[in-house]
Amino acid sequence: MTTQQWLALRTSAVLWVVWGLVHMLAGILTISQPAPNSIGGIADAVDPAVFHTTYHAATDAVINQHGFNLFWIGLTTLVAAVFIWRQNKTAIWVAALVGGLADVGYFFFMDLGGHVNFVPGTIMTLVSGSAVVLTGWVWFKTRSGDGT
């Protein structure tokens, strides 16, 4: 593995740590708040007043499930980041599939829908996208085993 590839893995690992911690926190905040506050926190480009109404208990359950998913997705990428730091190529796939695909949905439905502000939402999409690109480059360059 070249120095550039090693640095790319280290950079990607740091990006996944940041992404994972942000999503774990988002999961905790989503679960710990009433549904209107959670939805307003996620769709932060929308006037929060439109979310303050009475929701069915099932709505709270769906939002809490989303919060749980945010937490485990963040935790999984955080653990994968440790293994990416150690140059584990399987962890590259785990982080890309779990964190990367989670952000694809976010990008299509939240970013393109105009429901979120650039910070923090779109920034986190750029963080995960950068991590996927960096580790993808290393994976493709080293899959033959020669490291070049």
C-alpha cells in the first residue's frame, strides 16, 4: 500500500468517525424528543411551527424507529472506521453499504427535497460521500494485492 493510499484510509476513517458520532447523537436526540421536535430537528429548513400538531402514537413510534436506525447506522460506521484505520478492506464495504446507502436516501428525499439546511445535513452527505470515494479508490487500487 502506498503512502497516499494509507493516508486516504486514515482520512476516510476520521470522516466515518465524525459521521458516525453525528448520527449516533441524532438518533439519541430523535428518540428523546416528541415527534414534532424530532421532525423539526431533521427537516431543519422547514418552519418548525408546521410540525406542532397532535400526532398519532404510531407516528412517535415511526420517528423513534428512525432514531434507533440513525443510532445503529452511526455505531456501525464508527466501528467500521476503527477497522478502516487498521486497513481492513471488509470494513470499507461495511461503512460504504451502511453509512453510504443511508445517506443516498437522505440525499434524494431530504437534500433534493429542499427540507434541510446545508449545515449539518448536506455537510454529512458530503462527508460520507468523500469517505466512500477515498476508500473506494484504495480498494480498487489494492484489490490485485500489488498495492499500486
